[in-house]
Amino acid sequence: MTTVASTPSLKIALVTGGSRGLGRAAALHLARQGFDLLLTFRSRADEAADVVSQIEALGRRALALPLDTSSTAGFAAFADQVQTALSQHFGRNNFDALVNNAGAGVHVPLAETTEAQFDQMFNIHLKGVLFLTQRLLPLLADGGRILNVSSGLARFTFPGYGAYAAMKGGIEVMTRYLAKELAPRGITVNVVAPGAVETDFGDGAVRDNAQLNAAIAGQTTLGRVGRPDDIGAAVAMLLSPGSSWITGQRIEVSGGMVL
């Protein structure tokens, strides 16, 4: 592991699922804003290493750690890894912001959703977020930030996304409770809810299916589908010093989708 430099990091964010898609965009925008980054990845160490290199090229420090956010069994060991990384790589004993971004989707009508598919969505998007946050709270600085990721699908409905959207609705409620319960430590907790974005999420359908892309753009007030940088910029904004008086809020970043 890289030895610590002489000057401790001033701001550190931990972004789950930071190796690709929205997590990658968020990590790069945060680096441009002056954050050092801890990223997690599930299987693609090469993609994570590429993001680390890009962050370092921006003059910030970064480290990628493997994590399966669907399995709480690994969270205690992961928290130990984070503690070690903070000390040895960043010269700190805590970090400043947690972005619970890692996710996966399932597209199937509720009437056909299997118990295994439901459990997968629950473990990744609701159970995993709660218990990972719980494990990391001792390492999160007082006055820090937590930003959970929901979806526009928790407000509007597209058939086939019911199980996924239900978990995101749960995250929005959980966010308000966390905001209230962590307020004595000065920690703000908010949720960002992206609309449809051109990523490889859902096998890249929004990005690669021109007909679907055009249909979604037609239902979006600003006339196009979202891009990863739209969400990354919003994440950076919500973790900026100017957003310190915002907590317990749902911020939708969808270009005005289905208004």
C-alpha cells in the first residue's frame, strides 16, 4: 500500500461503485472539487484502476477497494480496510463524505418478479446501504455528509422497474430518518434521484437503444436524456460547502422528466 505523504488529506469521500457509470462521474467531479477519493468496485479492478489514475492526474489521491455491497458479511472486514487505508494512504483517521452509489437493476413486471430478484434488489439497494453506512459511521467525521442514491422511478412509474423502485422509495424514507438521527453529530444526509441516464445500467438500453432514448427525451422537459456528468456534477454540488444547510432532502436530477 502506498505510504502516506507528509500533508494529510483535507477532504476525503468514499464512493461505492466508483469504478463506472454514475459513481465514476461522481468521483471525478469530486476530485476536481478538491476531494481525495476512496472507491469501491465489485469485479472490474481494471476499471477501478483507470479511475484512480484519472483522479491522480487531477492532482488528488485515490485508492480503490473491492466490495460486494449485496453481502453484509464482508462489511466488517471492509471497514477495517478503510481504517487502514485512511491511516496509511491519506494520513487521516476518518473521512468526510459517504456516497452510497453502488447498484444494479432488474427489469421485469412485479407479477413475474422472482423472490431471488426481489432479494437481490433488497440486499443491494436497501439492506446493504443501511448496514454499510452503520459500519462506516465510526469513521465518518462529525460534520460530514452522507449522500444516498435513489431514482426518478421512485416518483414516476415505468412498468418493469417495480422491485427496483420500491427499494429506492425505501432509501428515500431511510434518508430522512438518518438525517434526523445523525443531526447531533452535525452529519447531513440527503438523497439524489437521477432520471434516465446514458450508462451501461440495464444493459445500456437508454444509451444504446435510439428509439428508447428518443422516447425518454420526449418526456423530459429539457429535451434530452441525462448523461453521467449531469449526475456527477450534482453529487459534487451536494457535497460542496455551500450545501451544508441541506439535510433530509430528495434532490431529483432528471432534467424535468415526466413533470
